[in-house]
Amino acid sequence: MANSVEFKTKIKQGIIEIPEEYKQELREEQEVTVIVVKPPKRIPQTGMIAELTQNPISVPGIRQLTRDEIHSL
């Protein structure tokens, strides 16, 4: 990407704030391309979902499907 800058910032009330050192280069109403790199999802290690994931409950009359079986439905 020509003429690109990269910086880290925090989103505040839905607004991505541009650092002072880049504000002079960007005009008001100027169209820019924004690429957001999201942080990886954090999977909770505690709580009900984590407990059920580690220790699934068996229900009589219902069999557990394999990954292939799930995707072939």
C-alpha cells in the first residue's frame, strides 16, 4: 500500500482516534481505507460453558455426532 501508515489506538465510543502525528497529513472529509486487525477471541477457561465443553452431558437416546456427520446433515 503506497502512502500508508500503521499505528495502534483504542476505540472510544465507536470512534478510532488518529494520533496527532498523522492528523496534519489527513484532511477533514478525506476518504481513507481503514483495516482493523481484531485481537484473537479469548475463550473463557472457567464458567458454565468451559465446564460443559470439558465435561459434556450425556442424554439418553441422543448420540453424539462426529464432525463429519454434523457437516453432512
